[in-house]
Amino acid sequence: MPYQHERLGVAFPSVLPALAVAQLLAALMVSSGKEELLSLVERSQKQLNSFDVYVDRLD
């Protein structure tokens, strides 16, 4: 069953398009280059790395 956005009334066959839009908006915000935002992203990356949420690439 497609995902139906309540307020917009738009149906998506999956949540992937919504995730793509979220990633695009986040990339646009980060690319604005504001120092405070870049600092927050860096802090978030360090926190995620400390949680071991990323899998090292296996060759």
C-alpha cells in the first residue's frame, strides 16, 4: 500500500522519494557553508562515529 501524506494528499509507492527530498534539503543547508551549521554537522558526525553506527568497508 502506498504511503499517503496526510496534509499534502500525495501518495508515494515507498518512503524513498521522501528520504531523497530530505537528503537534498540537508545537502542544500550544509552547502550554504555557514560556519555554525558546519560545526553542528561535524559534531554530529563525531557522535555517530562514537556510537559505531557505520560499518567499515569490507574489501
